[in-house]
Amino acid sequence: MKDLVELIARSLVDNPDEVDVQEVEGDRSIILELRVAPDDMGKVIGKQGKIAKSIRTLTKAAAAKEGKRVAVEIMR
């Protein structure tokens, strides 16, 4: 899950070295905290949040195969 979000984020931003994904795993859920450079926030979120929504949709589909719930939080 973490690798998927990191791969997507690195391909979108201008500063791929500053992409950081932290994974907090519980019994039945996973929280992924995505951090990017301040200049790249718009690229990860997208117009009206469409890219962020797409990232969340992809991770939810991958997590469903494992029987888990996932939340992606985009942070500074």
C-alpha cells in the first residue's frame, strides 16, 4: 500500500526526493500519511481534489483485496 502511494506521488511531483509516506497500521485499517514539498501540494491534490480522490480510490481497491480499510492523508 505504502509503495503504491509513493510511486504515484513521485511520478506527479517536481521534487520526488521530498516525497515521504508513513504507514500506521491497525488491526483492520491502515492510515497512510503522504508528505510532499509545499510547492508540489497542488500537483498531488489536483483541481478540485480530483487527483487526491483518485489516489484514495486506488488504495481502497488495493486494500479491499486484503480485507482492510485504508485512509490517505495528504500533509505538509
